[in-house]
Amino acid sequence: MTLEQRLERLEQQNQRIERKNKRLTTVLTLTVVAMCAVVTMAATGGNRGDFDIVSARYINLKNQSGDYVVRLRANPAGDGEISTHSAKGNDLVVLTTTVGGNGKITTYHPDGKTLVKLDGTVNGGMIKTYQPDGKILVDLSSNDNGGLVDVFNKRGEGIAQIMADENGNGVVWSGNRKSKVRTLRPGP
């Protein structure tokens, strides 16, 4: 497969991730609306209620079996957190903050292993995708020079990288499992 084909495939994967993140945002918004409705009904002891403000330290939604499947709370740092969980108790989606206070969304496989991370960072943002076994597949991030894309094989070994160098030029690096490396840099 040529480098152009790999880059096109990576772009297609990125577009799928973006569509999935839009769907997750919609689901989380609807979840919050549903939680507010449940809190309102619980506070009134009936089916309807009108309030200007509803305050709680922790809100849990249960499924019919009594398992917590949605939680609204403050995380250990005191920032807001929304999470959805499987009936088995595994995280599915967590919307929270990083240690530095940036926004963070993490999605998980049903077995609890990380699937996608979307974080705010010091240099911008980061998206990481993972295989079902927990090994990283793609890392879209940034460094002091600009954007950075790392691609990994099924063993979790880095096989390609696209980045900006210290002069603002594009650099494409590719390698194989035997440490044979090719780097493409723009000419003078």
C-alpha cells in the first residue's frame, strides 16, 4: 500500500471518528436532558414538576434491573463529569476534564478497554484510537511545532508519522518492524 493510500485511509478513519464523536455528543446531551427530567419527577413525587433550579451532589440513573447506567457528578478535582455504563458496570462513555482542566471524552469497548480518547492538551487537542486489545492504533495530536499524526500496527509498534519540523516544514516518516526507516523531508 502506498503512502498516499495510507494517508487517504487515515483520513477516512478520522472522518469516521468525527462522525462518532458527533453522535456521542448528541447522546450525552439527550442523557443530561433525561436526567434533569428524572430529577424533577423524583423531587415532586409525581410525573410532572416545574423548577427554576435543581441542585444535587450526585445523580444516578438506573436501568430496570437496578444497575447504575448513567452518572452525573463532580470528579475528584471538583469539575463536572457525566458517564454512561454498561449493565455490567463497565464505563462506556466518560465526559470529564484532564488534570490541567481541559475537556476530555473517553469511549470504551464493552469489556472496559479504551476505544477512543479526545482530550484538550497544552498544545491543542489530541485524539487517540485503540484496538480491542488496548493497543494504540492512531494518535492525532500536536507538539511545539504543530500537528502530529502517529500510526501504529496491530502489535502497537509505530510505523508512520506525519509532523511539522522546527522550521514549519512537513516531515513524513515511515518504518517497518525491522527498524528500516524512510523519512521524506522537503528540499532546500
